[in-house]
Amino acid sequence: MRGEIAAIIKEMIDGDATVRYTPIHTKQI
């Protein structure tokens, strides 16, 4: 469970997953 969350956060830091997992960020970008 934590591993999946950590992976998502890692991708979010990458900037790619921000669009996939959090639609709110797409409006900010």
C-alpha cells in the first residue's frame, strides 16, 4: 500500500503523473 503511494508521489515529483493522478494539477500547469 505504502509502496504504491510512494511510487505515485515519485511520479508526481517527476511531473508526469501529476496529470494522470490529479486532474487539479492539469489546470494549474
